[in-house]
Amino acid sequence: MYPQTHPRPKRRQPVRDAVEDDADVGAATVEILSWAAMSVVIIVAMATALQVLGLDIIDYVRAQLGV
């Protein structure tokens, strides 16, 4: 048997939603990173406020872990 040659199939374009806009492509990544950054800031602010009030959370956690 001889190999048969077939014409290459055309490359299909990725399906895009009608609502999707090029400006919103990276919005999900930016939103996730902003939530992560805000969470870190809130945790640091809470720990600092508790330490200023006289509650040393870090020493408490270290004592509980035995470090």
C-alpha cells in the first residue's frame, strides 16, 4: 500500500464568547492577586493591632508549637 496524502485541515480559531472583550482577558488573574494582597495586609494589620494591645500572638503560637 502506498501512503495517502490528505490536505491539511484548516486551523480553527478559538471560540470566543460574544460578550468577552479583549480588555477583560486578564481580569480574573488581577482580581485573584488583589484579593491575596488585601488578605495579607489585613492579617498583618490584625497581628500588629493585637501586639500593640499587648497580646503577642506570635509568642503564643510558638509556645503552643513548642518552638
